Amino acid sequence: MISGSCFCHAVQYEVSAKSQMQGLCYCTDCQQVGGSSHWTSYAVAPSDFHLVRGSLTGYTYDPGSGREVTRHFCGTCGTQIMVQSDALGVASVNAMTFDDHSQFEPKIAYFSASAPRWCEVDKNLTPFDGA
């Protein structure tokens, strides 16, 4: 079981499954929303993500793939906790909100072609540029 929370601790959650897809997402949406070169994606089935305390505010949109995604934030401090795609059956949890960061071991580089030119993408990560 992995536990985590937002910056202000109003939202607390648990993840009940080990991710088979841990990676860094360099898509431009993740960059803009997160204010960084990438998102730390700990992907699990939505049913493996459990809110323990608080509630999440969602923003749903189509990133251009034809499949809607919902980005879930703490309504108090704004920390992005999870990105969910019902069409793909995946919840991508922000691994930097884990109580124990050592639970995150990225293996995949998503959309690395979109990484900023000043960002060095780890060559040991398996590239994934779309599905």
C-alpha cells in the first residue's frame, strides 16, 4: 500500500496496487500544468486509487487524442494528485505526492520528443511516444 497527500494535507490517498507502468511524461500538457519538464506517472487502474481524506477537484478535457482525461487537484492548495483516462482505464498518480518517494522507480519516458531542449532525458528509460 502506498500513501500520499497534497501539499496542505487536506487530501490524503492510498494506492493499493504496484504499478507496472512507472515513468516520466514529457508531453506539453504535463509541462504546462506542472510547471516542470515532466510529470511523475505511477499508473494504476482507477479502482486501485482510494481517497482517505478530502476531495478532489477535476478538470476534464480532450488533449487532442479524442480520449478525454480528467486532471484531479486539491481544491485548497492546487496540488495535482492524479490524471485519469476512463477510455484507457488508467489513473496516473503523481508520484511526488507519495509519502515515501522511494516507491517510485521510473522505467518509461513518455513523449520525450516534447522535452524542453535544456532537459536531458535519461537514455535508460524506455521511450513511449504514443498509442
